[in-house]
Amino acid sequence: MAEKVCAHTERIERLEAQSKILAEQLAENTADTRQAKENTGQIIEIIQSWQGAIRVLEAIGRVFRPLGFIAIALSAFAGLIISVKNGISPK
């Protein structure tokens, strides 16, 4: 009978030691998970800020594209006027 009690006691002590190891590993894993969550949150914030910057650049592009066409038309018209005024000499 004493052997059974001793065997059970050893088994309980092993289970307690394993439980302690598992608790330590779980705490370490939880800390790593929290760190990964923080890092992921920072990456998401960066991506969202870049998306906002791209939206701003697209808006600026929508405004300046017609202005570019107007500038091209004006320069072509100015070139035409200069050509007519100075005359075009064939070479």
C-alpha cells in the first residue's frame, strides 16, 4: 500500500512540475502574442496612413490633369502664334 501512495505522490509531483512548466510557457506565449499584436497594429496604422496619402495624391492628380491639358494647349497656341508672326522658313 505504501508503494501505491509513493507512486501516486511521485505522479502528482510530476504532474505539478509539468503544470508549472506549461504555465510558464503559456505566460511566455501570451507575452509574445501581445507583442505581435502591438507590432501588427503599428503596421496596419502605417498602411492606413499610406492609403490616405495615396488618396490625397490621387485628388491632386485629378485637379492638375486638366490644368496640364490647358498648359499644353496654351503652349501649342503660343507656338502657333510665334510661328505665324515670325514666319516659317523651310530648310
